[in-house]
Amino acid sequence: MEKKLLYNRFLLVKDNFYDDPQKVVKAAKSADYYEPENVTGMRSTKVYHEPGIKQKLEKILGIKVNRWDTDPVLENGVFYHGFSKGKHKEIPGIHADYPANDITVLIYLTPDLPVDCGTSLWQHKRTGIADAITPAAAKSWE
């Protein structure tokens, strides 16, 4: 059974999120990274949460954050590297973030990133589905 979403879907773009982005870039460059099995891209082995960042997110999003993970395996606050070339070249794929009622926040630290790079969000034209669905639900759309 699919869960009802707690929030209406939204997409929010916030420029200049960090007061000192160079401080964050420096932390990202000095972090240690690993590549988990069965996924693509390098993740930092430790989380990075600037003081007051949870409260800043709550203010921007207008919600109370009731789960704040600090385990890097859960990927809240980790740095992520995706490469287009070389030994760690990323193989893009489709995925969904779980649980469905989490809010995903992405912060890009790459200066002058081309507009055709980054994350794509998709919605099925005929059905309007934008989430991963169960096999049973998929069969009902056949």
C-alpha cells in the first residue's frame, strides 16, 4: 500500500544558501570519500552540518525538521561527487529517494555549472506519476 504524502510536492531554488560557500567547498575538498556498492558517485565518509543549518532549513521550508540524521550511511549532510570522466565516471540512472515523505535538499557547490548539468526530475506524461511505484500499481496502468 502506498503512503499518502505529508507535504504537497514542491520545488524550491535558493541561491546563496551558505553565507560562506568557500568554507564549505574547502571542507568538501578536504573530506575523505568512498564509492558505495551498487550506486554511482563518491560520498564523503563524514557528514557536514554547519551550526544553525537545521534551523535555517526549517525557516526556508516553513516546516519543523523532526529527523536529522548524522550517520553518513544515511547520506544526510554528506558531500557527493559525480564525475563525467575517468576512473570514477558516473553512470546516470533513475532512482527514487526514500522514505517518500522525506524532503530532499541538494546544494550545488560547482561554480559556473552549465544549466544542462545536475539533477533531473521526471513525471510520466500519461499517468502523472512522479514517484517510484509498487509492481502492483505499475500493472494497473498497463
